[in-house]
Amino acid sequence: MSHPIEVFFSSHHPLAGRIKADFAGSSGTVVKVRLAAYDGLVQDAAAGTLHPAFATILLDSIMGGSVMGRLEKLVPIATVGLTVNHLRSPLAAEAIHGEAVCVSVHNDLAYVNGTLWDADGTPIAIASGTFMIGTRGTSIRSRDKGQDEGNGKESRI
């Protein structure tokens, strides 16, 4: 059985059509990813560095995936707090691997840590996040249709 991150990181995700992510080794509350940094977000052409938003989006995605891996039933989740410490900008097409771990759930909030590294194991970005479980928002897949997931009503987002 595949990890929920593989369902989430489908063609409906803003990055999924642009990068080939390998989630091998992901299990339960731990999401692991390997990929080549998307070169379409180059911020500094001379240095070949990407905009820091690439690392932020990737961390937010895999951290959310670690929350989904903890759930018995997939329900909408939302990032309510995300702190990312960018240690350096990723380089275009650079090999990156990352890991996110859902460390705790209390009430309807999940607490997650995530890190991205380069091929040498040097950290690129470190993050901590808080995710609300069971939000009323739409999923990525239902946004294209403008519908709330499963109930056929117009989206509020």
C-alpha cells in the first residue's frame, strides 16, 4: 500500500507536475523524499540558486504528508503555523532529500518537524509546523472543480 503523501503529491499538487519525487521509505508518520530541485524557480541565474519558496513549499508538503500518515481516515488538514529556517538556497537541479516526522497530535493539532539536505548531507532548510486536522477547506484535488470534497457544495476558499 502506498503512503498518503503519494496520493496528495499527485498531478493536482502545484509542484508535482514539475518534479519527480521518490517517496520510498515513507511509512506512517515519517515521510522521506528524494528529488532534483526544480530549476524553474531560479532566483539568481548567475549563482544558479532557487527561490527559498521552493524549500518552503516542499517542506510544507512533506510535513503535511506525515500528518496524513498518522490519520486512520484521510480528512482535510491545514497548515496553521510553519517556521522554516533557510540555511542556504537550493541549487537548480541539485539532488535533495528530505524527511518529515509527525511527532505529536493533541486534540485536532499535529506537530511536525522537517529537514531538507543536499547530496552530501548538509542541511538546506529546517522546519517546524503545526497542522489542524479536519478543517472545512477543500483538498487540492477538489479545488479544480470548485467543490468541497464529498459534499457537492461550493468551496468557501
